[in-house]
Amino acid sequence: MPYDYDLIIVGGGPAGATMALSAARHNLRVLLVDKATFPRDKVCGDAIPPRCRPLLDEYGLTAAVERVPHARVTGERVFAAAERLHVNFDGPPQFICPRIHFDNVLFQAAKAQVDTREACTVLDLLREDGQVRGIRARVGGGAPLEITAKVVAGADGFNSIVARRLGLFQYRRPHWAVATRAYYSGVPVAPDEFEIHYFDELWPGYLWIFPAGGGQVNVGVGLFPTDRTQNHPSLRDLHLTLVQHPSLGGRFARAKMQGRLRGWNLPLASIRRPLHGN
């Protein structure tokens, strides 16, 4: 059968956008779809892992990241009760770039090379003879449409419609985390270091304070759900309580939250998940 595309990628975040860029290098006909319209926010600590730097260089995107709000960090400080640890990184500085900017850099780079559809909600997968052959989707408030492809790739995160429709989604509590994140201004912080704080009230988990550029800091609380955490206060309440913890020395006394406090589920890389379906 004739196909509309060689590859449809569902999800325009970093995984989907870089997959699209790679596929374009191989002259594949690619459609990249996302339910959001870019730029869009994403709950994250915003730190770009050092192993991603070679990929940014390879795709010529390092300069584009440097043009949007970001911080360049060369070390970290870890705080746990009376203990302190200071680590200086080897190699080039590490980027901390708000995902609303970082993801948009990648998406726009992909958009320049492949077909894209934003505000595109995937409703279901098309199947023929037991094989996935495309997607059924709606763009904006339009009527559902069918788009075919030789391969459909799911890069759509925690709520992946692709994984769920293929029966690949599994919730395994030891391999998931939950987190909150908010941006603040008015918080004293070293511009070239990020911080990790451990508290008895938040275990197993931690609070992070990351410089995010433009006078803002990214502050979040990450928690690894266990039987012990079932009786914890809500993560939102923990976040608001811990930023006022005495061990932070009143650094949030004059802080102003920029936007709202948001939460999300985070699948961890502590388990190997299927990378192909049918």
C-alpha cells in the first residue's frame, strides 16, 4: 500500500525532535506531531546531561541553545543534615535551560527539515493485518483524519498514547518518581552551580535549586514512591514547606514564584522498557 510517510513520530519533545532530525539525515519522509503548540512548558529540573552536548554539537544546535535563557554550571553542592559536598565538573560547562526554550530549539530545528503538526492529538493507531500503519488524529478542533506511515514511533512520554494502545504501558512503582517544580526570582544562588538538598522529611527524595538564567531559579522536589511515602503530605505541601526550611537560611524569604507550582510523573531509566511494539 502507498504510505503518506515513512515515519510518523508522536511527541515533539527532545526524543521526538532528535529522532526527526536523524531520520531527515537519511532522507526519510517524516511527520512529527505533538498535542501542544510550541513553545510549551515541561516539568523538569532543566539540566541538560553532559552526554547530550555532543549531540547538540553534531546537529549544530549548541549556538541556538546559547541564544535562549540558560545557565552554564561548572559544579554542584550537595547538602544533607550536617554534611556538605562540593563537586567541580570535568569538561565544558553544563547547560541548565528551561524546557520551554530548550525543547523549542529542538522542535524548530526539526520543523525546518520535516513536516510537523502542532495541536495534533493522536486518538488511536491505524492497524492492518495486525501491524500499525499510521495514526488517527485531530488537529485543533478539526475533524479526525487518518495519516499512514511505514513506522509509527512513540516519543510521547508518561501518558504515551502509542504505548497504551500497544499494551506496552506498565506502571512499576520502583521505577517511577513524582516531582514538583516552580520558578522563583529573588533567591540568592551561585550562578554557576546547582544545589541538591536532602531532608528527613523528604526521603527517599530531594529538593533541587538550579540557576535557570535571567535571574530565575528552578526549584523542585523529587520523590521516589515507596510504602514509606504513602503517609507523606502532598508533594505540593512538601515543596512549599521545604523552601522555608531553616537549613536554607531564609533564602526564600523574599522570593517570588514565577507562574505556578506544577507536578508530573517521571519514568526512570532504572528499568529497560520495550523500544518496539508489533
